[in-house]
Amino acid sequence: MKKLIINISCLIGLVLGIAGCSSQLDDYYVDPDKTTNPTIEKLFSGILENNRIRPQYWEIRTMSATIAGAYCQTATIDNSAEDRYFQNAGHVEGFWNDFYRPSNQSSNPADYNTGNGVMAQYRTMQRLYGVLPLDERPNVQVFMMAGRALLLDQTAQMIDLFGDIPFTEAGSLDYSNTISNAKFQDQKELYDTILIGLKDVAEWFAGTTLNSSAEASFKSQDYLMGGSLDKWRRYINSIRLRYLMRISFVDEERAKAEVAEILSNPIFYPLVDGDGVGDNYNPLNTDVLLQQFNNYTDNLRNVFTETRAIAAPDYMLNTVMLPANDPRIPFMFDKNTNKGKEPNKTYRAMKYNETKQADSLTYCSIMDSSVFVFNSRLPGVYVSAAETNFLKAEAFERGFYAGSAQAAYELGIRQAIAFMYYLYNTSTSKYEALTQPSTATVSAFLTQPSVAYAGDQATKLDRIWTQKWLHFNMLQSRQAWAEWRRTGSPKITTFPSPRPGYELPPNRLLYPTSEVAYNSSYSEVKAKDTRDAKIFWMKE
């Protein structure tokens, strides 16, 4: 195994937008048993280095497009394939391993299947922290708290996919020198642990002042947020808001109380919300984004050419965007060139149930070449201002706290449109010149009948959730799938597969074969390990 270690000075330049620095991935360590000098600081940087967040080949090809995106239609799949809702065991095994152990690492930034093993690396951090002299702990405690936030965020996302998962006992060999089969923990109870933990970490960051040594070290190693305590606070509070809203239909009383606590005190609980800036907000400064390395030259071309994901999603383009004249269309899709080598005159997604898809595709729109297909600078998204404002809009609309749901909704849309323009500008392979949609254009869009914040509460909530799903698109398909299962919006049409037992998308992913075969604790969750079992936060 090899561990990714970062040339931090170059990455700080990357995060801050400083040109002329080429980052390196040097061999250092993955497995603490194979290195003589693992450190908490470098393990923390390793946790940040997560290609399950970055939109690189393996994550998009095996999870975001063909599993999560296919299930909630942020991506298109082959309608002739009987296995379109069948779970690829190897792909899910790789995803599971990339959370629990630092496997499949490489010093080559173009390699894929390189999750960072957040659980394994954090357990090593805990072991090292536990043997530190008390007077040295203040120098590294910020790494422990920030690492804990990242672990809790990724753990919540694992629950969203699988339900019950091992947590407390996972990684026990490195942490406590105990060999055991990690027990699966109840998903609802574990979500409670996550929400309590996020609040604790948020309050720690709100009250902490770093000493000079810790401040310098954290700024050097934290290439995600440049050592900004304010940005860490905003990230932690925003993901806490996300997961509170996720449980809000099954534990509304708790969600309402804690969401109100956050929204009523923006000084103590600041959020990644763009500070009220819409059309002109800058995601690079505001959102929590994991940038590609400067020496990364690959793109998603193979993802799109190997799968039907190159096609513009039917419901997204034909039903949601085209009737509303959505200004994001030119940034998200190409009109494509037909078999006569002539550009198609209009945008049109290939119908999901259209026969002979391969022949039809040339006459239909595809994913945008500049932004998605050939862009080697697409960032990974931890949380964005648009998502936060859509969460706030839902909370306001449902009476969790007094505020203007319409204002938050419309701000979220403005930021989502600006975000697409930002993604376009990250590309060094622009195939057409596009300008940012004007404030007047966006304002006109907000009055479109299918977009305007009008109607009864059910209609308004459906519009909030649909716009959030659209904003997530393929880059955050796992979040889109989770929210679609939670809310039932948008009202996409799912065409059944003829494969018996796999006619429709599942409610959850099945556990990987390694857990079934080797974890004796699997027997305790075997009865729940079905495609139809619901994640606890789903509506009945």
C-alpha cells in the first residue's frame, strides 16, 4: 500500500487560486505499520485527499453515474439493459473499502479508485493523540476536531447508502490493538451520535483560539480551507443542518428545535450560505470545494463514452429545464451533432423509453463538453451555498423558524446558476464562449410558471426539492439520491427493468460480499439486507 502525502505549499496556492505551482503526490505512507513516522497532521491531510469527493473516473463511473445518478435520474442509463438497477458487487465493495481502510492508494494523481480510508486514518490519529504528552495536545487538537467533522460527515453518507454500518468498533486493531469483527450499529442511533458530535465540534470551533504553533501547522496542512476556522465552522454547521433536515420527517420535533437553534443565531452558527450574495457570489471563496491537483490532466471522457451517461437526462432537461427556459442549459448540455455531422438545432434530451438509444443519441443533447466531459478541473463539493439556502427555504416553509422561504429559495437558485458559470470557468477546454446569465435573465427565470414560488405548501416544497436535485446534478448524485428518497421530489418517471427482483431502483445498497462472508456480526443485520429495506429517515 502507498499513502498519498501532499506537497502542502503547492496546494495552498491551488486553494487560494495562486497560479504557477505544480502540486505533487509523494510516496509517504498509508499503513502506519509500514512507516516509522506517521503524524496526526499528515494523516489529517490524507483524510482530505478523497477521490470519492472529487469527480474523477472511478467515483463517477462506478457510483455517481451508474448507481446513485441512475437511480434518481441525475444521469442517464441504457434503457435496454436488464441490469440497469442491479448493484455491481465489485463497485460497492470498492466504495465500502475506500471508507473503512486506506486501500487502493497511489502516488499517481491520474489513478482512480483512491478513496482515502477516512475511518482507518482517523483511528490512527486517535491512537497517536492518545499517547501524546498533555502539554503537546493543544498543538494538534484542531486536527482531531476537524478530522472528526470529516469522519462524521462521511459516516452519515454511508448510513444514507447502507443503513446500519459498523462505526464504534471499526478500526479497533489500530486504535486499541484489539482484533474483532466490528458490530453493525443501529442507523438511527448512529445518526444521533453524528448530530451530537457535529454540534460538539461546532461549539469547540466557536470557542477555540489556536496557539501560534497550531495555527501555523493547521494552515500548512489544511489545503481544503487554508486553515480558516471560520470556514470550518460554516462547513460543520451546514452539514449539521443538512442531516437535521434529512431526519425531519421521522423526528420533526428534534429537527425543528435544533434547526431553529442554528438559524436563530447566525453569529454562533454561521453557515455556508453565501452571506446573501446571489448572482455575483464566488463559490471558490464561499463553498467548501475539493480542488483537483494542478498536475491532474485526466477528465471524465471515458466515463461518458463507456456508458449512456453522456446523454442528457430526460426528465431533467425535457421536463424541468426546457419548459422554464432555464439559463443553465447551455452550461450543462451540448446540442450534439447528428449523423449528418450537422449541429442539432435545439436542445432535446433523448426520451428515457426511446428505442434504439444508440441511434437516437446523435439527434439528442448530451452532457456539456466544456463543463463535464473534458474538464480536468471539476472540483469535488463538500457543501455549497445553494444547497444551504434550499435547506433554509424548506425549514422556513415548514415553520421550523421564521424566515422568508421565497427569499431563500430564490437566492438558492441564483447561486446554483452562478455555480454552473463557475464550473464553466474552471475548464481549460472551452468549446464555446458563454457569458454569465444576467440578473435580469435570472429574474425572468424566477417568474416562470414551473419555477415561481407560488401555490400551496406541497407545490412550494416540491419546487425547493426539485431545484436542489437539479443543483446537485451528477456531481453530487449521492446527495441527490438521498434527497429524492427522503422527499419523493422531483416526480420522475421510473421505467421498470424486466429483470426479476430488480424491476425498480432500490431503497438502499446491499452490503458488500466481504462483510457477508467474513464479518460474523453480519448475522445481526442479515434480515435487513434487502433492496427494499428503507433507510430510517425515508417516509413510510
